[in-house]
Amino acid sequence: MTVDELIALLASCEDFYDSLGDDGDPIPILPHSLQCAARLSDVAPGDEELIVAGLVHDIGHRLQPAHPIEHGIVAAEAVRDLLGGRVATLVELHVPAKRYLVTVDDGYRDSLSTGSIASLARQGGTLDDAERAALEQRPELEDALTLRRADEAAKDPDAVVPGLDHWRPMLERLCILA
């Protein structure tokens, strides 16, 4: 995949939702992804890998719509060679990070959208002790949790954020480093 192909893929998500049915989130994947990247640029402005992970975290829904549970893994594999291992790892971990937060934070479930609650059940719900311990050993966990929180907050149909072209230079910089 090239940066141009990635941008085209993201653009194709303008009217594409991540849902199997009517339990999805209130905005399509592209506006959601743009909001997520913008939120991450506010909380971690110097971390381009984290910001870009927010931008691309849901492309797996578009690449393999019949496999929504694995969308993090699908997206991670799609961007690994282009954007590097850390971006791919954060993308892959955004689903387990939701399960982790629901497991360790009693109030987090209450902050989830209807679509996130529905997908949480399909993704396995809370973590068991072994899954939790394994995830807590991951050095990327804190950044994955930051991504997950931005992911959940990035569902405002009225949000005004920079468009896809704004992120191209960042994508190109990471592509060179990968």
C-alpha cells in the first residue's frame, strides 16, 4: 500500500459505517477517524504515530466488512509495512484496549456508545484474568488506552475537524521512517 492508496481507502469510508446491522455508531468511518486523529493531536501533539493510528484504526471494517471482530488486526496488517510496527500495534490493540477499560474501570462501560456496547459483546466482553495480565505486560498499553479513549469520544456528528488532506504530510513522514 502507498500513501495515495491509503488516502483513497480512507476517502472511500466517507459514507461507510462499521456496523453489521443497526447497532453501529452515529457517524461513518471517515468522519470518525478524522475526529479521532484530531483528538489525539490535541492530547499528544508530538506523537505522530499515535495520531496516525487514530486516523487508520478502523480501515479494517472497509477492507473486510464481513469480519468486524478482527477489524483491528486486519487494519494493523494493512498498514504495518507502510506506517511501521508501532502504528500497526496500536491499531491492533484498540479493540483489546476497550475490553481492558471495561474490565478495570467500572464507569467506562457507561461512556460507551450503543454501537460500542454491541461490538463489545461480539469482541468477547470483559477480559479474563489471563487476558488482562497479558495485556498489562504490553509496553504499548498506555498509548493503546489513549487511542481507545479518543476512539470512543470521536463520534460527534457535528464536530468540525481538519480534513483528510491535513494528515497527508504526517502520513508521508511516517512512511519514510517505516
